Amino acid sequence: GENVEQHPSTLSVQEGDSAVIKCTYSDSASNYFPWYKQELGKRPQLIIDIRSNVGEKKDQRIAVTLNKTAKHFSLHITETQPEDSAVYFCAAGWGKLQFGAGTQVVVTP
Amino acid sequence: NAGVTQTPKFQVLKTGQSMTLQCAQDMNHEYMSWYRQDPGMGLRLIHYSVGAGITDQGEVPNGYNVSRSTTEDFPLRLLSAAPSQTSVYFCASSYGQGENTEAFFGQGTRLTVV
């Protein structure tokens, strides 16, 4: 089955700096790669996703890149703000999703 | 649309008790899944379903049963609760294998087994 590894487990950044989270996956059949943000005590919510026929996707301050050959994908957050503080999860799959272990992002003013 | 609705939000069980976590969605989604979330371990898939009458095991299925008699409902049954099942449980649904496979999550059930 699919195995997703996510790094780093914690990430502390100064407000205004960029944050990068990286994930690798094992199943070459996976074709859908979403990123979820989870605030404390709340449900995970989708922030951006990418499909296997696309190498990069951007939505305002967040972007995702995908390298299918190397089986890795990354989340980039630019101009970080305190409200970006949360746990971020990557996932990979095709219908059934396998999640990474999560990255705790702390943005300090 | 209510989206994905989970009940209850909180539950305390004694070891050996059984219970059912309810999950319902009103988006006509094909796929439904149950995850458990433990600190530092992300979301681990317990069981999933690709449509009514079809279920399959995920990564951590032991101690849990599911059924999918309708498109809308996907209950998770704990047969004999154990302290190791203390966790936050999330139900999720999605369209499935088509273009839009975003998973929508319920609000979660915090379960404590004592």
C-alpha cells in the first residue's frame, strides 16, 4: 500500500518568512496529492491539491510542487502570517488517501 | 448542505464496552472513510468504502467494524473497547475516482476508553 513520509515534524518561522514542507510517497499509482490544514481542536480542511498531470499549482501565498519521477511533493507558504500557525498534513492516493504524520508550523511575530 | 456529520462529539467508554460512531453525509459522495488521529501519527485509515455495500480495511482495522447499507451513512463499530482505542476519530467523504476527490471531514469524535 501507499506510504507517505512528511518532513519536518515541526517548523518555526518568523512572520513574513517562507515555510516549506516536504513529502515523499511510495505508490506510483497515486494521482492525487492534497494538503490539509488543521487548527487546534478542529477538523482538517483542504488548502490546496494537485493532480499527477500537473507539476505546480499556486493559490495566493501557497503553492504545491510535484515531482512524479522522484515521488515527492512540497508545500510552500510565502509571507507567513500568525494565522498560518497550525498542523499541516500531506496526503497521497487515488480515492483512498494515505496521510503523512503532519508538520506543526509556528509563525512568530 | 450539512456536509459530513459525526455523532457523538465526545464519548467515554469503559474497557470492554461496545459502541457505534455515526457518520452521515448529504453530498452524494461515493467514497467514505474512517480515520483515527493520535499525537505525532497523523491520520491513519481504519476502514473505507467505495460505495453502498462495499467496504475494505485500511491501515489499522483491528477492533473496528463498518458497514455501508446506504450511500449516506457509514457507521464505525467498536466491538470491545480497549484503552489503545482512545483517540480522535474522523469520518471523511469524497466523490471518489473522478476529477474532484477532495475529502471533506466531519468535526471528529473524541473517544476516551478507561
